[in-house]
Amino acid sequence: MALFFYKAVDKNGKTIEDSIQVSSIDEAASILASQSLKVLSIKPVKASFGLPSSISVNEKANFCRFLATMLKSGMSIPESVEIIRQETKNAKLQKVLSDIAYQTQKGKSLSSVLAQYKNDFDPIFLTMVRVGEQSGTLEKSFIYLAKQLAASHELSQKVKGSMMYPAVIVVAMGINGLVMVIFVLPKIAQAFLKLDVPLPFYTKALLTFGDFVGKNIPLVIGTIIVGAISAVGAFMVPNVRRAALKLFTRIPGVNGVVREIDVARYARTLSTLLKNGVPVVEALDVSAEGMSEAHMREVAGSFSKRVSHGESLADILVSKRDVFPSLMVQTIRAGEKTGNLEDSLSDMADFYESEVDFSLKRLTGLLEPVLMLLIGAVVGVMVIIMIAPIYSIIGGLQNTIEQQ
């Protein structure tokens, strides 16, 4: 089945623009003719080729905000979604919105349509929409989702912004190293290896490698490209990516930031779900799925079962103080006692998001001198290796002069 947009005129002369999901243009024309519509045009929805574009967090936040506003004003879901589709520029989101407009117009619920796109909409999003439909407060659900996504986007931007400087330095070092190995080292190797001068072992090994690179530049560049593509491909495999992230999160300094990010995300998600009327057991399960650190996600995933057996969340967290911070335990205990758990979780999310910001600044502040020392060490090694042959040549010339 494919999706087609059509423009037609009904028997009263009114122009209709809508979409229809059929297998071909001929079938679409036949169905429209049977409805006494005079077809003006039928166009298929263009599919994107190559790698499908993704839907960013910011785009989903805008979608939620606009849809909430339109639903609040009394517009129907198909009509609202179609208006948003016409304004969006993301090809993937356009396709999704077209499908939503068509299927909801045919009587399907919004949550069931969105559930067909689980790669684009996470369990938190789907749960909020489903509960909003069941409670009749769908526009309220989308308001909460817009705030949740905006907070998540802001947090991710802080992390990306803080890591930008170290990433640029590392990439620049890598490019500089490749330029030296591919273009500079071979020329130096050709000059020095032609001289009959005794060289240190490490210098001779480096120059021999440089000579090999100079004689096989296409092979070396091809190997680098294939290696880079293979590394990216391997990282796309879920098990490899999880293993790499697990190793990364064990780096001192990084593990603390990751834990703060997960605590902030867990608190924000749980607060949003509870405010939207999601049952606490379901809210705990969904919130746990949003955590990135495997051990924390596993521990948080066990909370719902214990809560369903009558334990309070604060008492459960007390036994998990090695995983979750004491501040989280005390905040949740206070929220449960006062009956304002949702607000307490929201305040805690704000606090830990601020802590993430401070921790990232401390981490990048530590990385800057470390990177500078690393750059200095690499440059120093290269200089020593390059100067050693020169000293060997000078020493050889001096010996020759003395012998004369």
C-alpha cells in the first residue's frame, strides 16, 4: 500500500484536497470516481532514498506543541496533523504525518498509528498519547510531552556543546597525524634512507614505515577509508555499540556525568508520566527504559514489581544507595509523604540537570590541559624521532672529517 495526495471536485463544485492509501494511482482514481468526485490530480508521496532521515527531538517537541494548540482550539486530529505536515520540511516526518492524517481520518486512534513508528517515537511518547486518549486529555498530554522533549533537547545540547571542544582537538590531531604519515614522513624517509648513516632502531623502523607508505599511498588511503567505514558499521551494531558505551562510561569523570544525566532523565520522565495520570507501576517501567546506563536501567526496572507488592519507592531506593544518590532517596521520601511526588521529581530533575551542566564544565576544564599535554607529547616524540637521524648524520660527518 502507498499513500497518494489527491485534488478533486465534488458534485457541489467544492474543491477537496486529501490523501488516500491504496496500491496504485489507478485504484485511487477508481475509488474517488465511485465517490462522485472529479479528480484533478493524484500524486504519490515521495519516498526518501538512501538512508532515511531521522526526526529530531526538537522537531517532535514542535509537533507536540503545535498539535496541542490546535486540539485545544477545537480542530480535529486529521485536520491538525495535515496543517503541521504542510509546514514541516523533514521528509521522514512528512511521511509519518501523512500516514497519521489518513489513518486517523479512517477511524484509527492516534496512539495505534504512532505505535507503528516505534523507531521514531519512544515508549514514553506512546504511553503519554495512549493515556491522554483514554482520559480525554490528549491536548494536555501533548503539552507535557512538549515540555519533556524540550528539557531533553536542552540537556542533550549541553552535553554536545561541552564535548565539542575535546572532539575538535582529537579530530584535528588525527587529521594532522594522517597528513604527517601520508605526505611528510615518506619524503623524509626517502632522503634519510639513501644516506649510509647508522640510525637508531626506532628511527629506522619509522622511516621504513614512511617509505612503505610513500610507495603505496592509494593502498594506505584505501585501507584508512575501509577501516573508518568498518568502524562506523560496527558501531551501528547494537551489541558493539552497547559494549563501546559501557567502556566509555567507565572512564573516571565520565561515569559520574552519565549517572547524573540518567537520574535527571529518570526523574523528569517519571514526573511527567505521573502528572499525566499514568499508573505508577507503568510509569516506573517506562521511565526505566529511558536510562542509558545498563546497570541503572536494570535496577530501576525492578522497582515496579516491588511497588506493586506494596513497598514505597523511597524504601526501595534506600536499598539501592550504591546506584542512586541519597538526595534522590530523600526527595522522593518527602514527595511521598506530602503527596506531591510529581513536583518533587520535577524539582529533582531541575537540580540534576544543573549538576550535569556544572559537571560537564569541570570535565571539559580537566580535559583541556590533558589534551594539551597529549599534543605536546605527540609533537615531542615526532621531533625527537626526526632529529635523531640529523644528529646521526652530523656525527657521521664529524667522524669522517676527523679521520681525514
